[in-house]
Amino acid sequence: MPMPALRRAIAATSALAGALTLGLTAAPAQAATLNYAALGDSYSAASGVLPVDTSNLICLRSTANYPHVIADRTGARLTDVTCGAARTKDFTGSQYPGVAPQADAVGADTDLVTLTIGGNDNGTFISAMLACGSAGILTAGQGSPCKDIYGSSFDDAIDAHTYPALKSALSSVRAKAPGARVAVLGYPWITPAQADPSCFAQLPIASGDVPYLHALQAHLDAVVQRAAEETGATYVDFAQASEGHDACQAEGTRWIEPLLFGTNIVPVHPNALGEQRMAERTMSVLGLD
């Protein structure tokens, strides 16, 4: 081969090799799979939503809960220990025989933790809903019998007991997984801000007690937010996102099922749509969408 042609061939080969090397170097590295631990109560477990997770029937956990939605959409490796009726103490102690403390599911290799917790402490949700529902039926929806009887007792218990218990539970998670991103979700609205007379058959709360319960939930969410921020967690706020999706709304719009005549076997809990929206909101806040 003549010398000029040889030089051109060598130059072309070098350029091609350089281009291939550059291309290989510039190729993005495959993202590592997230190690994801889902903790929390029935709002995290999606108690009442089908299909049921048959691996642990006592916790009434659904495979359509928001942790599964997040894991499916992000490709995360999910460890789901959410459990219906869980309280903050169940993060460090066994909730049921054979059920390990929830914080045992997180460790040094955990990348992401999500949870809802606090609503069952002091019986805040179940006690308030049953008490106000019973009182509302007795007064045919008139007045504020629940507020008149219980006053600030539910709020006082949240401040005195739920708040410190939340900080302790979240601190235990942080200690087990110091490098993880921890997302603490607020509770979507159960009741509207003001009474809706057409909703009484499904949610038999007296007209004056609807704003009372709404304010109670707002107080609990504010305490959850405070505890989350003070322990280095990210709070996922649903105050605005769940507005207009409470238990008094029509099927297909509501995220929370009513006390009566709902579609879930567990009333006053998120339905499948609610769990999906909780997942989407959480992914948006965390930048995972």
C-alpha cells in the first residue's frame, strides 16, 4: 500500500477506535436497585383493599397498597412489613406473636423507607370515629354532641402521648438505617371541612362534629409533620392533594371509604384509588416519578 494511503488508513482506524472508546465511556451507568422498606399502619397496608397479601393474613395487608405501587413503578426491591392497627410501639416491639418489630425490616443497606403511623395511638382515629358516629346517630345529625362530650381530650392525647411516641419511633428507624431516605406520609382527609347533609347516611357524624373531626385530623397531621422534620425525615403532605377526595365524595372520586355503604371491607380507610394517589404524591415529593 502506498505510504499516503497507509497513513490515511491508520488515521481512520484510530478515529474509529477513539469514537468507540468515547461512546463506551459516555454510556450511562445502570441505576442501582433501591432497597425499599415499607412500614406503617393500615393506611400503608391498604387494609380492606383487594387483593390481600396472603403471606401474612393477620396484618390485613394488600398487594395493591401504595408501597407496592411505588415498588412496581420504580423497580425497587420491596420489603413490606406494613400492618393494620399498627401503633408507634410496634416499630420496636412485636405487634402480634410471630410478627417482628417493624424497624427490624430496615438496615444499613436500606435506601428508602415510607410509612404512615400515629393514627392508632391513643385510639385517635377509631375512638373518635366510633364515638362521633354513635353520638351523631343519637342526635339524628344535629349539633356537636361528640365535641360537647370529648372536648379537647383527643387533641390533648396527641400532644402528650402521640408526639413523643412518633419521635421515638422515627428515631429508631433512623438509627437502623442512617443513610436511608425516610418519607412519612400524612393522612388524607377523611371528612370534608364542613358537613354535607347528603353524606350522613354514609358517614353519620353530626353537622357540628364534622369540622371537629376535620380539625382533629389536621392536628394529628401537624404533629406527624413536626416529628418527621425533627428526625430528619421527609413529610409528604396530603392536606391540599386530598381536598375534595374525602369519604363523602362519590365512588371514583373519593380516596377514603365511608363508615357505611362503602366498597371496602374495612371502612374509613383508603381505597385502591387512594393508595395509588398516595404513591404518586410520595414519588413526586421524593423525585422518583
